[in-house]
Amino acid sequence: MTTFHIPDAGESKGCHPLTLTRSLGEFPLANVSLRRHQQAALIAVGLTEATGGIADLSVHPAAWFAQAELATFIADSSYGKMTTNDDIVLISRPTGARELRVTQSFAIAYSWDLLRANVEAMTSRKHYVQESGAHSSLYLDGRLQIGKGSKILPGVVIEGDVIIGDNCKVGPNCYIRGSTSIGDKCHVGQAVEIKNSILLPGTNVGHLSYLGDTILGEKVNFGAGTITSNLRHDGGAHRSPVEGRMVDTGRRKLGAIVGDGVHTGIHTSIYPGRKLWPKTSTLPGAIVDKDILA
């Protein structure tokens, strides 16, 4: 497979806890790294080593490409750059004077942008493969991928596009919906509900917990009854603190952003849009109304 060198997005470090322990290019979307998605998008529009011109392309390291918009840019050499409405240049070439303004492609500037990219990655994915079996009681209304060695226990309900990695254990009696990706060696326990979320490898979600529009890093342990809130009472867009200022996320639903190695005590409740930095923890019954910094 042809590869393209795409630099790391160093400027994104510090904005949220998920890129403190990995580069943004390594972050998995639909269990595939962002960099691999970028490479695949370029190949899909006909770019290979044989076609030439690859070295002249400059790709923003945090770019997420909508295939049709990228194809339009590549096909017309009069375009010099593809730019978002926020004036972020996603890809450029030294030739071409015109600017292609795009609305579907975007740059992953904040952690909640990863949720948007994950939905796009899972929606555009053509093949969902089940390499392990599931209990006969599984209710499935959507597309499901199950990795090798994973177990789906009785009473699990899945709606939407769901990817479960290798050597996972899910159930019994779980409800998983939306565009949800679960990494390798994860455990989702009894009566857990997960909606439109990302779980990185080695993470455990204790029984009777709820995750909505949430990202959990690697080796996170959610104690039993940990609940994330993802909706404001007034239905407005969530705001989240980033480097001392409140940022409008533009999202009506947003749960928690949780770094690697975080442990929560039982019955922890987390306000919408709150972030927990790597290796932090909460006590039983804690209410997380502010970011928890390392």
C-alpha cells in the first residue's frame, strides 16, 4: 500500500488529554489511525507513487477529508488549496491560483471533533466483518464488526454502526447504539449503555454505567454506575474549557473526554463536556462539574 508522509499535529497537543500520550495521527477512528484514513483518502482519488505530484502536496496533519471534495481538488490543478470556512488549509499544492472552499471536510482542532470524524469513518466504511460469533439472543439493527476472540454475551442490543475490536467482552444485557467504536481488549459490563462513543484499547466500563457522545482513552476503568451527561437542560450547544477559555463546541450532545489510565469511583456523575486528564481519578459518588487536571 502506498503511504504518504503526513506530519504530526504538534499544535493540537495540550488542547485536550487525548494527545498528551499519543500523536493525533495515531488516534484511532473506527479503530483505524487518522493517518491511515488520510493516506487511504489520497489513494482513493488516484494518487500513488506512480502518478507523481505527491511530494508537491502539503496535507494538514489534522485534516479529515470528505472524499468527493478531495476528488474535486485533486482532479482540477487550477486549485491551489482546499480551505474550510474557518480558513484552515487542509491540503495545498504550489501550483494553482484558485481556492476550493469546503463544508464537509474539516480539521480536528478539538477533542469533540474526533467524535465527528469517527461518525464519518464508520458511515463511509463499506465492509463490516464478524470474525467472532455472538450469542443467539443478540438483537442487531445496523452494521456490526466483531474482532477475533471477542465475546458478545446474552441480551445485547446493538443499533447503528458498531465496531468491536479483538479479545473484547461485551454484556450481558448491554445497549450499544449510534456510531460506536470499541478498541481491542475492552470489557463492557452488565447493563451498560453506550451511545455514539469511542473506547480505546484496554478500557473497562463497569456495570450499570452510561456513556453518551464520550471518548475514553486507553486502560480507563469506569467504576460501576459511572454516568456521563451529554445534554443541557435548555438544549443549547455545550461549551468546554480549553487553555483557560470557554469554547463553543457547536454540539448539542457532548459527554466526557477522558485521558488514558483514568479510574472513576462507583456512582461518579460527569457533567457534559468535562475532561479528565490521564491517570486522574474520582472518589465514589463524585460529581465532576469541572475539568480534572493532572
